[in-house]
Amino acid sequence: MRMLVAMRLSSFRDGPDKNTDRRSRVMWEEASRRGIRIQEFRLFGIGRGIFLATYQGRHKAFLDLPRPGEVTSKGLLWMDDKEILRKKLRAAGVPTPRGGAATTIKEALALFKRISPPVITKPEIGSRSRHTRTHIHTTDELVQGFKKAKVLSPWVIVEEEEVGFVYRGTVVGGKLVAVLRREPPMVIGDGVRTVAELVENENKNPRRDGDIFHIIGIDDEAHVELGRQELALESVPEKGRIVTFSQKASRGIGGGTTDMTDSIHADNRVMLEAAAALVDDPLIGIDFIISDVATSWKVQERSGIIECNSMPFIDLHHYPLAGSPRNVAGALWEIVFPTAPLT
């Protein structure tokens, strides 16, 4: 690195700029509040996620997010592999969907016959819902979903589709510190207004007028999703009914997030912390599906953990669309440099 700096091919940056992503920004800002100096290594002016943290003469080099200690968890070698993770969690009594991995359409069809529809297909390696297909009820739909996932990974997961919202729980130092509900673009009926009127009202939310959350757009996909729910723009959904416009919980298409940290049931907290203990890593983002996070998973069918993430986007908790922000970056620095006081 020093040679590249001397040749002026690279540099160290002492603070975030307009090119810094939100995850790095919250990490940087919380370090600054604790007197921790952060430098980012940039090659040809482009950030590579390589950082150096310094506090009271101690140095910590890290990629993307810091971790305490010098020993890398063995769980990092397999936690991003959905099938290995599923098997280990089920063996430990942690709820996960029934299913398995397939490399051929024949294997996928055999799995499909052993589990109960609806099912989903997704790449064994990959994240952020890329090449995932949901609501599969027929063999034709399964084949289409298998081919879609196969583009990204030689192994395709075929598993029962869980029921409910996708939640993200982030565990730091073995303790669950934040829970976020990830939502597709949606509105909630009031029994008075039409779907179109509800969308118009929701799009007036000032938090949607920025670079994090966006307005709900009505495109062809939205009309298909409305049709799946037997609704149209002129329909008047009953009070409390959730109306979705996509199967994706992407903020770029109008998806939202709600902090649910204070609402999670004790059994669900234990479930997430047990999964983190199994992986044995101090920083884990856990995706799970459940109908009601305030009710134990033990009494809710088709609920459980679907993924673990070794480099979670902790900024999601800092900037929810609804609910209270959670300082996950601060919790992380507290275990990396425990003696660094908050100023």
C-alpha cells in the first residue's frame, strides 16, 4: 500500500465524502464520536472497502466492517452458503424452511414432490433476492424458477415458502441489537379510500423524497401483483388489509422498512441469538420470515431463518422509514474498542 501511495496511484482518506456508501458512513461517523481514527485506502481514487482504525496506539485493519480480535470465525467460511446454513440450523433445532439444494431439474422436481407448495427457488450462493422466484405451485413454475436461479449459481435451493414479512435481525457480540421489518412497496387499507388514493397519500411521506426511500410506482409488475390479490387501482381494501405492489422489498421501487426491535417476542430473540452462537461470529445479519414478530415462532407455521449475512448492511437500522433508528455501528465499535468512550 505504501508503495502505491508513494507512486500516487492510491491514497488514504481521513473522512467520508460523496462517494462513501451509507454503511461505511455510519461506521465512520460512530468511530469519530468515540475518538477512533478511520482511514480508507483508495486505489485510483476508488474505495475498495479497506479501512484502518486507530485508537490509543492500537490498529485494526478491516474489510468493510470491523470485528474484534485477530481470529477469523470458521463460520464465515460457510454462513453465506444457504444450504449448509440450513442443515446446520435444523440440526441445532433452529427453525428453517424444509427443502434442499439441486443441481439438475430432475433433482429439483424430486425435492418439489417431497415438500408442500408454495415453494421458492433461489441461488445457493447469492444475496439480495437476486434470481429468486416465489409462489411456485406447479412443476412448470418450478422449472422456470430453477432456470432463473441457475444463471447465478450451479446449486439451486428449492424450499417451502415461509409466510409473512422478511425481517433482518442484527446480532453484535452475541446479542440481538436491532430488528427491522423489510417491506415491499405497499399500503394499508382504511375501508374508505381506493388503492390509487392510498398510494397517492403514501407517496406524500417526506421520507420518500430523498436518496434512501422512493415513491411507490405503479408499473406492469404492480398491476400483476394487484391481480394476484384480486385487486385493482379502483378497489377499496378493507381496513387493515395490506396491499402490495411487488414481491421485492427493494427501496428503489418504493419498498420500506420499519424498526421492530422493541416488539420482538422473547422466543424469537432466543432463536436469532442461538443462530448467531452456532455461526460463532461477532457480527451477523440474520434474515427470517414470520407472520407476527411479536408472537413466538413456535406457534407460527412456515416461519424461520432463511439467510445469514457476514457483511450486513447495518445502515438499514440507522435509517428506517418508520420507527426508531438503532445505532448498530455504535454497538459494533463497543466490542471492537471497548474502552473508547462516546463523546
